[in-house]
Amino acid sequence: MADQATRNTPLLSEIISVIANLLPDKSSVLARLEQHFRNDFILNAGNADFVASAAESLRLAITKEELPLVLDCIAQKSMVGITIDHVETAINDLFDNRFIEL
């Protein structure tokens, strides 16, 4: 499909496969999406099945109809995302001695 895979290729490819019958040129669509989101990290942070499993583990009652509401609440409150701690961990794991002395 795209000339070079990026961090977003798996998820973008999954999205394209879902709407493939609506797209005349899937490889062009993927290339355009890769370009548009080149500086972003698109993440499938979870799904209703995980919410149901977590609720059960926490011994919290929830109905099937309420599961999407929990996902919406998590998204609205920005409970999922890259934090400064994530950036620090990744930089320190990948590169030696990147601390800036003042």
C-alpha cells in the first residue's frame, strides 16, 4: 500500500479495510492519511470488551449499553495519551545521555 510504513500504518490500514468498498484507490488514501498524520501517534486505546472485563475485575456493575459511554467519558476527560513521563522513559530507553545541563 504505502511506500513506507509509519507508526500509524496498522491502524490506518484497519480503518481503510473497514471502508474499502467506498474507496476507489486504497493505496492513495493510505498515503494521504500517512502524510496527514505524519507527526501524530494514532492509537486504538481500548474497546468495549476491555471496559467490560475491567469493570468485572473491579466488581463494578455495567450494562452492555453503558460500555460505549465509559469509552466516551475516558476520551472526553483525555484519560489516555502520551504524558511527559512517557516521553522521558522513551528518550532514556532509546538514547544515552540526553540530559541537558543548565
